Amino acid sequence: MAKKVNELEGVNYEVLFAGRSNVGKSSIIRGITGKNVKVGKRPGVTLKPTHIRNSDLVVTDLPGFGFMSGVKDRKQDIVKDQIVRYIEQNADRISIAVLVIDGAVFLDVVKRWEERNEIPIDIELFELFRELGVDTILAVNKTDKIKDSELNETLDGICDKLGMLPPWKQWLDSVAPVCAKKGDLKSLKALIRQRLHAAKRDDLFRYF
């Protein structure tokens, strides 16, 4: 019987993407890597991470999490557990974690959870990455849906909810406002490349 090949064998550098369903995570990955990510027919169906392998680099797309129309609560809990388990088991290998959020609705989502005295999984994951010592970038997507006059205030509010003292511009090394729909991913690419350069891995620039 043929031996199953471990697709992550020999990986030394992992860039991980996490985020709720429908925040544009797959579009961002496609935009910065030029590679298509397999997307399920329906949000919440995929339980396993998707990997894009290049040399000793792997870009990982974790399943989307949170409320998903037509997906039972139990299934949503399983997705969350799988995500947390993957992060905990692979924290030593994960060089960069990119948490993608929908900047236009994030504060409203957090408010709804707080009214139920609950912590949104986005915030839980951000704190988990920090606890595990994983270098984390916050990609604030869908900035085209935020009025220009309200952008700074919104980004300040988002940072505040994630434990980063406003103003947000003092976190330019960790926060990347982007718009995948318009192909505006410059700030995220720059932050990933900064980290690659610091790790003496300029050879991986060609993949981003």
C-alpha cells in the first residue's frame, strides 16, 4: 500500500490566514500569491485547512468561522475547535498569522457578542496568537465600504477592541487596511515582506 505523503514535510516557513466566513480571506490570498484557493460550495462546509506549497514555504487558509447561514451550531463549534487545535499544534512553525476581518461590520459584530457577555472568536484568536508568540498581522478588509471620513475612527475602534491602544497609526507594523475587491493589498504585502526580510528570507519575496 502506498505511503501517504505529508504535504507539509520540509516546511520551514508558514504564513497562516484566519478569518470569519465571507470576510474575503480567499480573495486576499489569491491577490497576494496569485494562486487560487479551493473554496467550498457553501460557507462552513470545509473543515480542513487548505495549503499552497512553494519550496519550504506554505501558505495556509484556515476554514472560515462564525455564524454561517444553513450551518448548524454544532458544526460551527467543530470548525472553531479544529482551527484552535491547528494553531496550537503548529504554533512553532507558523511564522506569520494574518487575521482577516471585515472592517465595515467588525465593530457591530463585536457589540452584538458583548451584549450577550461573550467574546467574538476573532478576538479570541487574536489573543491566542499573541499568547503563543505568533507574529500577527491584522488585515482589515472591505475598507471601500467605510466612508473616508470615518476610516480612522473605525480603525481606532477596531484596534481598541483587540487590545491595541489607539490611534491605529501607531500600529502600522501590525495593521493593514486593505480592499481585496479593488486589488488594494499593498499594505499587507509590505508587512509580510518586512517579516520575510527580517527572517533573512528575501528568497520568498517572489511568492508574494
